[in-house]
Amino acid sequence: MKTDKFLSMSYQRIVAKLGTSLLTSGTGHLDLQIMANLAKQVAQLHHQDKEIVIVSSGAIAAGRQKLEKLPESKNTPFKQVLASVGQSHLMHSYEELFSQHNIIIAQALLTKADMSDRSGYLNARNTLLTLIELGVICIVNENDVVSIDEIGEMKFGDNDNLSAMVANLIDADLLVLLTDVAGLYTADPHYNPHAKLIPRVDNIDGTLEQLAYNTSNQQGTGGMTTKIQAARLATSSGTNVIIVNGHEPDVLIRLDKGESIGTFFPAQVNKMESKKRWMLTGLASKGMIIVDQGAASALKEQNKSLLPAGIIEVRGNFQRGDTVDIFDKQGNRLACGISNYEFHDVALIKGVHSNQISAILDHNYGDEVIHRNNMVVL
């Protein structure tokens, strides 16, 4: 067993992307044996207190299996029909497989529009992190029923890039792109017997992207090109990435133990550095919250969330999902974070206990004005 010092680090939070070509084994229907094997590995890691989110393709393939007697069509509405029919079949399969391991699963269907909207991004992040805290494994897919192919800005278009966004969303340590090839090669291994696996990529540049295009396997929606795009996005956000063959025996277990398999892309920045770099520039800050000494101590010394009871004053005109700065009474900048409430809401609930929020506002987005998961303490 070959190990790599960069692979032997501890991965606590993992996003596993399962591609269509893997889940169908190249056929037109779901391969339940493959799915059962992957579910068993995920369950083993889950029972070792690893935090795992699955981004799964396969809905359209599952729908095609259910509607096999209908004539095939390549148009968008037909694909959306297949996704609609197949999504429930896909989730039913996952539910049956994970129930054998006493694991509860959840489903999250996301669109690019959801992730582009401040509130949608925050809602998705809070939901996924809460599911993780509850020990629920979430199965994420793009909502193909409402996503529009013709408008590129509104659709991820592939689950590789969606998985990178999810990794960014939940601050994952590792993104594993499980496919039907062993990783990135120097040439297309399907046609060139001399193609060699590239075990590690430290820099994703134009040359590498061209190589990925030339070696792309197009059985699924994406191919190697989108996997390289996803690796670029994830590594720039502080997440390590591995492209690996999902048919490898116990591949997830072996990766967790530090075995060097597939192609490894190390994170380009520390996750906290990436988060700080975005928040601490001040460019994203839309307001200011001033807190009392008790709240200041809770933030700095106890890693607590910011509750309305500790807020003295609020300034600015920020919206829910905007980044705001947190100061103490002496004018010292303590932290910055993403607010669960807009400026006017915070002004109304400042100084009160969280159980009074619903009585004061006509809505309730949680007990915290800023959750500790969405905050950087200086």
C-alpha cells in the first residue's frame, strides 16, 4: 500500500460525488450492486464519525430505466421528465441501501440560481450543516426539473461543478470525484495503451485543461474536463480533491486510511484562509453590529454564535445573507460573519432573548443572528 504524506492527513468532512457512468456501470440503468457497495463504505465511515455528503448523478438514467418503452429524445423537456421520474427511484434505492446500516438520509435538490442568491446560499448551507450535526447523510443533486439548459447561468450543467460548490458550501476537507476511470492520464487510456496515470497535480493551468479535454470520457454529463473545472474551484476554496475509480475495492475506506489512489489535487489555500480572505477584505461587509462584553467574551473565548441578547447597536443597511462586522463597545473589531437577519430585523430584536424573536418578527430564521459556522473570529 502506497501512502502519501498529503493524503495521510485526517479528513473529517467529505463530499463524495458519484457519477452516472459509475452508478450505471456503463449501462442504461442503475447498478444496485455498485450502489450497495458504495453505501456500505459510506456507512462505515459514517459510523466512524466522519461527516459525509453525497452528490449523486443517476436520476436521468433511473428515469430512462422506468420509461424504457418510450422513444428516446435529446430535447430538454424530455430529459426533465426523465429526471422527475428517476429522482424518486434513485432516492428510494439510496433509502433502502442506507436503512440496512441504520442511517437516515435526506435529499437536497439545488440549482445555480439557489446558490447565486444570498438567502438561498445561506439556507442551503445552514440546512446541510444541520443535517451533518444530526448525523443524517444528505444526497444532493441538481434540480433538473426546473433548471434550464439554454440559460447557462441558471444551470450547473454537471454534478462535478455542483459537488465543488457543495464542498465550498460546507467547508469540506476532501472532495472525492468517483468515476469509471482511475484518474487523470497523460493521454486517453481507452485508446492509448501507453497512457500513464498522473498521481498528483499541484497546479491547474491551461495545459492541464487541454489535456483533460483530450482525455475526456463523455459517457456521463461531464467528463474529465468538468472534473478539472471542479478541482480548480474546490482547491481554490481550501478543499483537497481526488479523482478516482469508484470500482476500486473499498476505495473510500482506503483513501481515508491515507492510501494513494487516483489523482490528487491539494488545496491551494487553507480553508480558514480562504474564508478569511473573502470576509476580512471588508469589501463584502455591508454593516456593523456592536456587542456587549458578555457577547464579546462568548465569541472570542468560547467559539459561540452571536445571539440577539448580546447586541447593543446595529448600523448599516444589510440584507439577510450579507457579511457584517462585529465590534465591541470599545470599537475593536472582533469578528465578521454572515447575518441570518436583515438590518431592520436585528434592530428590532437586539438585546432580547432568542425565544422572543417570533413574537417580535413575523418570521424566525433561527436563534442566532450570526451562527458560529458562518463567522470568522479575529
